[in-house]
Amino acid sequence: MAEAVIWIPLLVAVPPTVPVTYHAHLQGHPDLPRWLRYTQRSPHHPGFLYGTPTPEDRGQQVIEVIAYNRDSFDTTRQKLLLLIEDPEGPPLPYQAEFLVRSHDVEEVLPSSPASRFLTASAGLWEPGELQLLNITSALDRGGRVPLPIEGRKEGVYIKVGSASPFSSCLKMVASPDSHARCAQGQPPLLSCYDTLAPHFRVDWCNVSLVDKSVPEPADQVPTPGDGILEHDLSCSPTKATARDFLTDALVTLLVPLLVALLLTLLLAYVMCCRREGRLKRDLATSDIQMVHHCTIRGNTEELRQMAASREVPRPLSTLPMFNVRTGERLPPQVDSAQVPLILDQH
């Protein structure tokens, strides 16, 4: 059964108060098939496998489900055999997808809410049989996790198909004018009564219609050629003229060298030819300042000569191990490491 949604509740024979979690995977593979999803709100809620197989998924698939009892740590293994065949019945070319803000995905998967949604949406359609084609969580479409506030839901996308054409009401809701009003923050164009309310709160700005009754034009298959371009004189390459690069090379090398030489000559002139000299410096200095400077310099030289010519013995206090009270040095046999440098004076 392709082109129809499949949902399988996962239940084990335990009391409702016992927490149970499930792990499902395709037999021989670590994960589920690409078209099948698993959801469970909490260990105290049932788990669901749901999805819509594609024509490429026809055949037999075995799903292994392992149930874990979180209290006793018991495990139970079960195998589900899915036989996916060609769709039965007439094709459903007219498909509409609704975003239901008031429900989570596991709240729509049981048969009772799903059948209630189909019955309510029949009032927005031309008379005909409706079929549920796909159910997808809004989180899988890039939706945001809602705040933990009562009444906030994740949202779910529900796709419905029918052999009857769309009603004028649905066409008006999905029209460009209605989308333009939604972009400006205004309510969409809804000309009929909302039969889905109050059980289902639909976001009418996110309604999309798909009409497969008109076949799409087949893509033109390109004809393979021999790989050789046809000769075209108008696209022939032009011949490049000969060019001498000697002038460019000389300009590139000589111009930086000349600039560096001029800077070197300018720096040498400033450093060597623009020196003021001592004579010019002395002439520019006042006499009082020169006398003061010469006096300080002469006194400094005189003190240095006097310090170099005096012959005065070093003070005894500067000698090592000098006894201040006796004025004697300690005998050599005394352990100098245990004698203080300065003894106590009484």
C-alpha cells in the first residue's frame, strides 16, 4: 500500500503505570528505513511507527522492535512484517497539506483523531472521498520546540488527497493574494466556514495545494554527441602579437634602485654635511652657562685626581670578620660560619 500513511502503535502487556521505551530498526540495519519514523512522548505513553512509503519502497520489510521495561529492566523483542504493494483504488491527484497548530504528531496518529480530521476537512472540499496521505511533525520541517507552557504544541503537517478538484475556498486560501496578506500580518482570505474548528486549529497561512491532474512536461533528454566542437570561423581564436618585455623589466628593476639611491644620498647629506660642530655650539651658548659648565667639569676632574692620589688604609670595619669591641680579627682556627658578622655590644 503506497501513497498512504502507515502508523503502527507499539504496545506491550504491562500496566499503564510501568515505564516502557522502545527501539526499532530495520532487520539487518542499525536504523529504520528512510520513510519510517518513530515517536514516543515519554516512557508512560505509547510509541508509534509512522510514515508514507514511496514507490521505490515496494516489497517486504521486517522491522525489529525491542521494548525495555524501565522498572524491571526486562526486554521483549518483536518483529513486524510490512508488505508494501502498489496503491489500490483511483489516483488522488488533488492533494492539500495543512499545518495543525493544536496537536502533536502522536495525538493525530490514532485512528479516531485521523478520521475526525478527514470528516471535518470534507466540508472544505468538493464532494468526494478523502484519504490521509502523510503525517509529519512540524519539528521535522524545521519548526521550533515550543515553550513548556500548557496548551503549546509542536504542530503537525497533515496531507490529504482526493480525486475531486479543490473547492474555491481552498484555492482562495492558497492564492498569492492570501499569502501576501499573511506576509503583512493580516488574516488570510477564507471565504468559507472553518469546519475544522474548534477541534483542530489550522494555520491557514501554511496551506499548500498540489494538483497532479495535469501531467508535467517531460524533461528533454540531451542528445549525446561525438565530443568534438563544430568548426566556427566567427569563434576562432585570434593570434597574439609578439611583445618585447625588456622595457618592462628595466622599468621594474631600475625605478626602485634609483629611488633607493636618492634616499641614500639625501640621508648622507643630512648626516655628514649638515653637522653644526662644537664651535657653532659654543657660540650659540651663553657665557654664564659655559662658565657654569666649565666650573663643574673642572671640579669633577680635581676630585677624581685627589681620590686617585691619596694613600689611606681601608677602614677596619670593611675588613672581613672584624671584632668591633677588641679591634682584632678572629683567629684562623675558629669556624667563621658560626661567628656573627656583628657582635652584640654591651
